[in-house]
Amino acid sequence: MPWVQGFETDHTKRVITPGEAIDSAINALLDSQLHTACNDFRVLAGWRNELYPIVGTGRDIKLERAGSALFGIVTFGVHLTAYTRKENSLHIWVPTRARSKQTYGGMLDNTVAGGISAGEEPFESVVREAAEEASLPEKLVRKSAKACGTVSYFHIRDRRAGGETGLLQPEVQYVYDLELGSEVAPKPCDDEVENFQLWNVELVQQALARGEFKPNCAVVLLDFFVRHGVLTPENEKDYVEIISRMHRKLPFPTSNL
């Protein structure tokens, strides 16, 4: 029986291995099946025409972003917190998501945030998102944005995420800080953000307590508070537990190594 297209055979060694063409065959199959399933899963109504990598396969396998939650693959994103020092205290630039967005419309967000597309490096992603969402100049971001590690967690989708609820989605977010001078203010550039407000730490904490931030953005802000000495062992009894939960060891590959 002949092997399907994409496999390579070595008749001398009697070895069959996936060839380069197998990647394209798998990607085409995934795309076809997801398009076929669009009427069966509400989450696919948010089709983005954006591909996410399936990490850990060792191959160039990609999946439409809207379908990632159906497969439970690890997804990756970038989140940048822009802040300034005003009257000797931290102030954070907080955007409000457009109410028309299919996911978490009207909720508060990190200054810049977005998914990392297949083939894109994290820093290039944050540079692109900063321009698209906050009108921040590329030169400024490349010079001053600081990589501050990652946060990782298991997200359980609820009605605010759009589509089916209860889907389990493991995520890793690359975290960046960007200190801005008083002369620089983020401004909406696309239709994803309604406005930006400059809040002191107390206002941000109050909004967090009321559940006004998109859930994973709240995690990023907690990480920011830890790194900047706002959240400490002295003022938070669950300090160690919080840090542990923000850096969950995911039971799936997070790289192709």
C-alpha cells in the first residue's frame, strides 16, 4: 500500500520518515477541518486569519488562532506595561478595550498586548503591537522596552471570551516594561482600544479588586507589582502562592527543542 503524500521512504534502509511536505499537508488538513467546523463551534466565529504555532512538534505546524482553544495547545503572547514616574510614584497607562471586540469587550487591559503569530519573535511582536494599539514609535520601543520574563497559567474560558465556555487554554505571556517620560502618551491607533488613562497604583489596585481587568492582564499587573516592590511579603500574606501561580509549570512543551 503506498504511503500518503508527505512521507519519504528509504527502501535500502527500510525506513519511512515524514518529509518536508508533511508540514504543508498537516497545515492544509487543519485549516480545512476548522473551516468545516465553523458552524459547529461558536468560538470559530472569531476567525482571525492569524496562525499560531503548535509548539513541541519539532515541525512547522500552524493552527488558526480562533481554533487554538479547541485543541488546548499552548499559546504565546506579549504584554507590555508602560508607566511613568509622577510625583515620586508609579503611574500606569491603562487602556480600555473597545466594547465591539469579540473577546472581553469593554474591559481594562495592559498598555500593549497581543498574540505571537507563527514565525514571529516575541520582541518583534511587542514592537508591532505597540505601534498598532498605542501609537508608540518603533524607535522608542526598541530602545527602551525591557524584557522582564514570562508568566504562565491555565486559562478557563468564560462567556466574556466569546464562544464555548469551559475550554482549557494553557498560555505563556512574554512580559515587558516600558518607562515613558511625561512627554509621551499612548494613543489609540486601531479600533481595538477606546482610550488610555494614566492611573496611580491605588486606582489600578482598586480596579483589579473589582474584576475590571481582562483576567490574564491582571496576572501581568501582579507580576509588575512584585517586580517593582508594590506587592511584598510584608503586605500580602499569600505572596509566595501568588508568585507560584503566575509561573505555572505547564504539562506541555513550550519550545521545539
